[in-house]
Amino acid sequence: MSGFTKIASTIVAVFIGCFMVFCCLVYFHIKSNIAEETSGALAQVREMVQLNIPASQLKAIVEPSPHLSAEYFTGRLLENYNSLELSNSFGESTAKSANANEGIYDATPVIIPIHENYYLVVKPQDATELAQNLHFFGLVAGLFFATFVLLLATLHIAVKQRLAPLTQLANALTKLSEGKETTALPHSDIAEMNTVIKRFQHLQCSLTTKEQQLIQIDKQLAVLQEQERTYLARELHDNVGQLLTTIKAHAYILVNAKERAALEFSANKVQVMAHQISDAIRKLTARLHPLVLDRVTLQASLERLVYEQEVALPNTHWDVSINLKDYEEDRERDIHLYRFVQEALNNVVKHAKATRIGVQIHADKCHLSIVVKDNGKGLGTHIVENIGLSSMRSRARCIGASCHIESPSHGGVQVALNLTLRGYSQDMDAAVA
């Protein structure tokens, strides 16, 4: 709720600032109104003095007024003050009337002489009315403040309730990052929140599916690893091992035989079986690592790979185009590309039952593209993510390429890899710079 606290603090600060300005304006407006009313009341008193209304009646008229107070004064007045008030009392107020017309309020007390050293003094008394107005304004401000606090509290509760799904979503994301199971998130009446919840549920389903696929792939990898080990053990035991045992026997003959014919026969056998062992080890090595890449270019390696598959399927029409003349080789990347093409061709040879196979491999300094397609039986309506397809996707990700595997409605499978080379990215950055 830190976000709400910041917003609420900003609202309160802005409100207090505006309210203080408003209070100052109201205060000065009230003072101005009271001064205007007081000045008007004094002007009426002066008019009544001009009409020679007795002092007792003036006092009776002034006493109920909230703006004025009337009291008798006995004693001697200051000369200057006395002359000013006497002039006002006797109607010599032309200048002050002009000031009143100009908006300057006259709040000078009115002194009415009764007899010698005895006067009726009418003076403004605005403190009471000002206090009443400010008291009323204080009540209104207090009510407004109470309403504002209640509004903030209601807003706090409403925001907290509305953000409850977001808190639950954050907890669900935490559990998901920890690999724990999450409960179903409740429905929210906020459209945007429902969109986020749906995205999260979709992400959760995708992660669950990917996790299940990874588990299945791990199982398949374990099985393939055991199969590979079994194959290597069988090849070494049944082929290389037997040949070595036979070589041992003939070597014993070579050491102990006296007849020339027996010696020549054993020597020939040893020579033949040594070649057989060499061929078997070369095949095993090629199965474990494409040694051809260590001796020739990637284009030559791919051409030889495709040629071997053409020999394996003599009754299939092959459309092959490989052009990597401008391609800048990289050993690690080339191994992934070679294995990608090898896996794609193995899938075609083993499963497609195709009569036409196309291999298009082209590259320059900017891009590299690989397309392997056939007219075989295809993958059906749903592409099953087996170990072969997963291996190709994984190798494409390792080199930063995009991999697309499609099974058109008319049959067959098309495997495509597209790669933007690093040299192209660097050239583009330099051109932009």
C-alpha cells in the first residue's frame, strides 16, 4: 500500500495548502464585509444626528445593532479628536462621504454632545460579529475535514479491496518462481485485472506444459544415453573385441609357426582385421563427433552428409542447393548447424517415407538460412515435440537462430532455420554510429 500512502499524502498536502489559502481569503472577505456594514451603520447614525434625533433614541436604536455600541462619556475630550467628531456630528462630512463612495470605509466613532462634558459615543464593535462568523466558518471547516477524512478512509478500504487480487497474484508469482503449486486466482470486477489474471493463468499453463515436456525429454535423453552406451559397448565387444581376440590368436601363430604358408596366412588376417578395427573406430568416432568438420569446410561437410543420405535413399529424388562461399565459419556454431541438418535428414530418412526431398542451405555475410522439406507422410494435425525436434530447437537457440517446423496440409514436413550473423549486427551498429 505504499503507492496509496504516497497518493494520499499528496492529496492531503494539496488539500491543506488550498484550504489555508481559502481560509485567508474567507477571513479577509469577512473582515471586509463587516467593515462595510459597520461603516454603513455609522453613516446611518450620522444621518440621524443630522436629523437632530435625540441621543436617548439614538442609543436605543444603536444598542441592538451587532456592529455598533453606544455609551455615555463624561469628561474632557482631546481637542483634535473633539473637533473631528464634532464636525462629523454637525454634518461636516463631505470628504468622508466622498471616501465612502470611493470604497474607503469610515469607521470613525461618532461623538454626540449632550451638554458640557457629557457625550454619547457611538463606536464600531466588530469583534463579536467577526467571532460569530469565524465560529460558523470553523464548524463548516470541521465538517468538511471530517468528510474528507472519511472519504480518505473509504478510499483506502476500497483500494485495498480492489488491490487484493493483485496481492494474490504477486504471491502466486512468488510461489511459481519457487516451483510450488498455486491456487486458482479469484475473479475480479476490474477488466484490466482480469486480463492480467488470464495472462498469468496462461503463463502458468505454458510453464506446466513446458515442464512436463522437459521431464519427458529428460526421460528420452536418459533412454537414448543408455541406448548409445549399449551400442558402443556392443560394437566394442562384438566387433572390435572379437577382432582383437582373433588378432591375438594370429599373432601367436606368427610367433610360433615355422611354415611360411601359415605365417603369410596369419599376417594377411592380421592386416585385414586391423583395417576392420580402424574402420569400426572411425565410425564410432564419427558417431560421437563430426571429425569431418576438423578437416574440411562446413559446406564440404554438409555436402558429404547429404551425399551419404542420397546413397541411403537411391530411389528418392533430391533437390540440393548448398552455397556457403561468403559464410564466415565459426567452429562452435558450425557444429550446431551440422547437427541440425543431420537430425533433420535423419528424421526424413527414418520416418518421412518421402519420394522428393529438398535441401536448401544458403549464407552470406549477413544471414544464413536452412530449409529441409519433403513430401512424406507429415506430422499430422498436431506436431509432437519428440527428442529430435527438441534437439533441433535447442541447437537453434544455442546459436541465436529461429527454428520453424511446419507440416503443410498437403503433406510433408518443412524445417527452416534462420540466423542473423554477428558480423551483420556489428556492421549495422557501425553504420548507425
